[in-house]
Amino acid sequence: MAKPGLDGHDRGIKVVARALRDAGMEVIYTGLHQTPEQIASAAVQEDVDAVGLSCLSGAHMTLFPRVVDLLKEQGSDDILVFGGGIIPGSDIPKLKQAGIREVFTPGAPTAEIIDWVRENVEQPGPAKQEA
């Protein structure tokens, strides 16, 4: 979970991070004011399955796709990127076209986010669990 850019409002992402953690997922929250480069680097280093981005500053059209591009450049385009925040409905299709797999807007139930992550992140099978 990450807050790219200068957005200093982190209540929502902390609520989502806690909900995912309480649902049994391992969650890493990188904190406020992260650059796309820092987010992509942390995602690769930590070998994550997904990156959740939150933006309330209006810079989502620049920051979110940049994270996707950096992950691709690092050979980690299998990492799912999803986002949330104050995002106009007209921007959601553009974000999805840029590689953001899902966008959750204010008021989205945490159960919906948990279900989406569970449905979209590959669950380790027996071979992976033994490795």
C-alpha cells in the first residue's frame, strides 16, 4: 500500500491496509510522500503480489500509470496495481487502460476491496507452498 506524490491524507489507505491485514493478508504500507520509483522498488524488493495506491491530490493520472510503467521496466508486470481515492469516474477507464487493474472510490466497502484482492491475486498452490 502506498501514497504517491504530495498527498498527505492517509486515513483511507490505513483503513484499507488494516482491513486487508485483518483478512489475513500480509500488508506493507510505505507511508506518505512516496515517489513512483520508491513504490516500484519496494514492490520488487518485497516480492509483492499487488500494489494498492491511494491518491486524493488529483495527480492519479500521472502517478498511478508511472508505477505500472516502472514495474514493467523492472520485469515485474505480474504485480497487480489497484488504486483508490478521489478519482473522477471519467478517469477510471483511462487508468484501467494504463494498467491499473481496479479503482475504488470513496465509500467502497472494505469487504469489496478484500474480495477483489482475493479474486485477483493468484493463491499459492501446493507446489508453491512447499518451495
